Amino acid sequence: MPHPCLPLELERVIFIEALDDSPRDFTPLFLVAKRVRTWLVPFAFKVVVLIPEEEFFPCKFHRVSHFKEYGQYIHHLLITPCHAWPSISDNLDECLSYCPNIINLTIWDMSPSLKIKSLLNIPTLTRLWVDIDYLYDQIRISTQTGNQLITVFPKLTHLEIGGYLPDDFDIKANVLALARLFPSLTHIGFMAEILPNPDLFNSVLHHLKHLKALVWYDPSPWRRLFALREMPMGVDDDRVVLSNEAGREWEDIARGKVLGMWELVDEVLEEKGAT
């Protein structure tokens, strides 16, 4: 008796659903048949998470050759910390050159070898996490060499900044440089290490012309987001939001399993009528 045969499109949908249910365990699915692997590869590598404690996902994806083979499928990439992956950290420019379709990029403890202009090769990039020391160094190096800053991220709308504010940080000059680098920025977030600085926040709110939200990640265990009307730090703007939602699972947000911080921020501001 012949085995029952499903239409190929239905079979494809079934395997994609199976992958969605267990995105970290796709190797057995790849072994079913060559056609199944072909169907699943673009979905299996859509989200790539490199964390030392979880280096098994996906398939010990920690070599330049992995990026060369699968980089075109990556939409969301998290590398933390960057120095834990020397083969990637030392060749970060090359790795990212194989990833022209990244939408969301987070590299904690970013490699100094990565030149910020190298990210120009990712025209689809709309969300980025960057360390303020790295960003400041790239701006300073560009200024010292006499190179005029160009628009590196014309489509980037969401920027998260972590780290500690350098002592010699020129707020006005660097915020103006920020506005040139990210002309389409609508959402900016500062991690809690950057202490509330009214001069910095007011300058950002003034110079980033399209800004809809400025978020500060308070380390206190808040249970929801607060849009603050009167802030003790000397910033009075309805676009300012206090949040601890940055602690949500990065991977779950990337896969659309839960709402991310930015979506929650938009909901709060919509309720206030600030956006």
C-alpha cells in the first residue's frame, strides 16, 4: 500500500510550524530530507543568539564560515559579550559583511576593531544597541582625522545606548554628531549606567528632530512602564519614559513571542497622546 503523500506546500507549512515550536532544536528536522532543510534554513537562522552559556545555539554558530554560509538569512543578531567569541570579534567586519538583511543588531562589549562605518553595508538595519564608549570613540576618531561624519544609518529608527558616560564627553557636539549619524531616529534608550543627565537628555530631545521616545532603563523593579510628566532630573517632556522592560528575553522579542520594550513604550505614549 502506497504511503499517504501530502501536498508539498502543506508539508512545508507543517515543518515550518514544527520549527517555530522548537526553534533551538532544528537539527533533527534538517535530517528528514534535503527539501525540508532547504525550506527551513531561512527560518532557522533568522534569529541568531551567541551567549557563552548557550553556545549550542544555533549549532555552535561561532565561526566566520557560519556567517558566510548563513548570514544572508539573519534578521536579528545578538552577540554577548563580543570578546567571548574571538574568531568573530577579530573578524567582525567580515562577519557582518555577510549579513545584508539584519534588522536588529545587539553586540554587547563591542569589538574596537569594528568601524562604525562598516555597518553601512547593512542597509536594512533599523534597531541597534551600542556602547557609548564605542560610539564616542568612533566619533572622536572621525573628528581627529578630519573626516566629516556622514549619514551611516539612514534607516535606523531605534537606538539603545549602554555603558558609562566618559568624563570628557562634550554633550552638544556629540549629540549633534548623533543627529547626523542617525537622522531618522525616532526612539532612543539609555541604560541605567548612564545616570540621568538633564543636559544630555534635553539636548537629545531638542536636536533629534524625529524623536518620539526617550527611554531610561531604571534598575528598580518597576512592574510597568511610566511616562513621566515631571522628572526630578530636570527634564520635562512627555516623550520621556522610565522602564525596566529591557530585561525581557531578547530572543523571545526577536521571535515575536512577547512584546518588546519599544512596543510597550509606544503603547504608553499612545495612551498619553505623546506620539
